[in-house]
Amino acid sequence: MTFYTYMVRKHIKEDSPMGDLAKDMREDRDRFPRNGTVKLSGWHDSILNYLYDCGACSGCIDAFEEAWKEYAKWLKSKSSKVLSQP
């Protein structure tokens, strides 16, 4: 699952900074960078640069950093479960 899909599914209904980010991402769905699910390397920086280029405020950047950590942790736990299955 891409970061975009993760955010929209998990946070879109929240009244929180991550919910605001998810809503902004959905509004910009045609341009927002979409990472591949296999290789995360470099995508954090690509999305962060995109946010800076769009003039994102510090609160948005903080929400992104928190959300990215959550997403990476979720992906890691998901891949651990797949690898541990017989």
C-alpha cells in the first residue's frame, strides 16, 4: 500500500494534523507523489521536497514526519507477518 493510500484510508476522517494532511493529499491526488510499496528508499525525501515546493507549513511537515514513521512501522509489521507465515 502506498503512503498516499495509507493516509487516505487511515486518517482522512480525523480532526487532527494527520487528518488535515490526508485531506490535502486527497485534494492534490493527481500530483501527490506515490511511492512503490516494495522500495521506500528515497520516497520520504521526494514527498518532503514536494511538500516544501507546495509551501507546506511547519505543522504539515511535522504531521508528515509523524505519519511517515507510522507508515514505515506499519509496513515493517506487515512484511514481518508475511515472512513468518509458513
